[in-house]
Amino acid sequence: MILAFDIKNLFKGIFDSSGFAAMGWQQALMIVIACIFLFLGIAKKFEPLLLVGIAFGMLLTNLPVPQGAEKIFHPEFWNTAEAINYGKVLTEGGLLDILYIGVKTGVYPSLIFLGVGAMTDFSPLIANPKALILGAAAQFGIFIAFVLAITFGFPANQAASIGIIGGADGPTAIWLSKTLAPELLGPIAIAAYSYMALIPMIQPPLARMLLTKKERSIKMETLRTVTKREKIIFPIMITIFTCLMLPAITPLLGCLMLGNLFRETGVTERLSDTAQNAMMNIVTIFLGISVGATAHYTTFLKTDTLLIIALGLFAFIFSTIGGLLMGKIMCAASKGKINPLIGAAGVSAVPMAARVANIEGRKANPQNFLLMHAMGPNVAGVIGSAVAAGILLSIFM
């Protein structure tokens, strides 16, 4: 009897000291959501390099720990109106708190832009500058969501940060929100990266709804060859012009263009390779799991958070619609030489949006190859979302 009693108490003590005893319905719900995101990233391959890390960070931060145990992430360190005590974060914070410093300070977004610039060929944009119009039109959702957020009672600075989700650019959303609305950085970052990952689900129905099969079947002429000199001059001139016009965007746009310059000079292959591969992979891991960690049940399961996610979806939908409608206008103006599908690639998600446009074009016409044509608006969208963020920052800072 005594042995049975001791064994019973032993198992009870083990259970009471485990996370199972501390599990609430909120944590269970967030764990289910994290597993759904993991399924979409792994099984459906929706931007897995981003979504798997974000989902796993969400999973880690919502695993309950018993009273007195060390937590991996402390939302209370970050969700405060006072200045962040980074000394306390470094000495008392968990692993994800320390990694989150790079998000909060804006280091990760700039490094991501450096890697994106090194990975991206700007030739389609240089060869077809009209793609800038499509990239600008695809920022339409930013301002629609801004107005809607104001209507729902968000202050202007928060509304601006919510609106930038429409650019489908996670680094830009983080970079703007850390200044204008740091208290909303977590849900905004989650929404921006989630919608980037879900582009293959969101954009195709909109394209089929707004464009006829004839429009989606249009074959475009091969782009002209861009010279090496043009490729080198372009990032330098864009940096000078845009950063003089909007100095606030220098960290983002400057890193984007520096990365592209590494790619194109022909004398910095090692730097380009590091930016594209080792650095980009490391920063993506750190960014993904630390952004996912912000989806803690105490901050995520709130009315405002859910409203932000809904407004972000509206922003992304209207940005896609803006690009598609401008594509239709340019198709008509060119007498059918421009496939309006490439307008959907005007959002900033490189290169997923361009791939989706190409896939939809191939479905309508198996002989259609739109990838390089769609990369022009796609690159323009990266620049456009950064410019939009700079404008919002200059107005509301």
C-alpha cells in the first residue's frame, strides 16, 4: 500500500511539474494554429523557408511552462509603453527574447533586404521600366487598409503600420512598425509573413475573377538584353535618388541595392554568395522563429489582433486587385501586348508572386512563360513598398 501510494504521488508530482498541468485552452488553440501553419509550410510548400520557422516559433512560445520554470519568450518584456530594457532582456530573457532584439531594432529587415538584393536579377525591371507603374498600383491596398483602420478607431500611426501589410513585404512591415507602432509589431509581422506565404492561395482566385482566359493567355515578347553597365548603374542611381527624396528608407533600400550591386559588379562574388546563402539563411531562421514567438496567446487572442489580421488580408487583396486592374489598363493601352497577370506580381513578395503569375499564365496557355516579365513588377513592388513605408514614416513619425 505504501509503495502504491508513493508511486501515485510520484506520477502526480511529475504531472504537476510538467507543462500539461499548466495548459489552458488558449495555449491549446495557439498550438493547433501553429500546427496548421506547419502543415501548410511542409505539406503544401507555402513559402516553407518562412512559414516553418514562424510556425515553430509560435509553437515554442505557446508551450506552457509550470510556475517558476524558465520561459523561452517573455511578452511582458516587449509589450510595454516604456522604453525596452535591453539589459534585462539579455540577463533575464529566454532564447527567443534575445533573438527578437534583431527584429525590434530593425537589424533583421535590413539584412534580409541585403540578401534579397543579392538574389534578385533587376534586369526585367531595367528592360521594361513600365513595370514600375504596376509595382506602384500594387501598393493600392496599403492606403485602403490605412483608411479602414482609421475607420475602426486605430490611431493614424497604428493604421499606417497596419496598412503596410498590403505591400506583402514582411521586412518593410517590421521596419515601419518598430517605429510607428512597436506595440503592434508582433501581430503585424505575423500577418505580413503569413500572407506572403499564402500568396498561392490568395492571388489565383482573384486573377481568375478579374481577368478573362483570353487576357491570361496573352504571350509577351522577349525582353531586351540588359547590359552589364546598366545593371551596375541602376542600383547606384536608385539609391541616390530615392534616399535623397526619402532619407528614412535608406536602411532598407540602401541594403537592397547594395546586395544587388554585390551581385552585378563581377568583382564581389564572395560577398554576393555570402549574402545570398549563409547570411540570408541565418537571418531567415532568426527572424522566422522570433517573429513567430510574438504570437503568444496573451497578446494574439485579442479583438484588436484579430482585426489587424483581417485588415491585413483586405490590404493584401486590394493590393493584388490594384495590380491586376492596372495590368488590364496597360493591356488595353498596348493593344493586347501586356498580360495583365503580371500586375499581380507587383506586390513585394519576391519571387513567389512572380511564380504564381507565371503558373496562372501557364494554366491558361501552356506555351506562356511570364516569369521574367512578372519579375519586373515584382522588383518594382519591393521598391514601391519601401517608398510607401518611407512616405508613411515621414508623415506620422
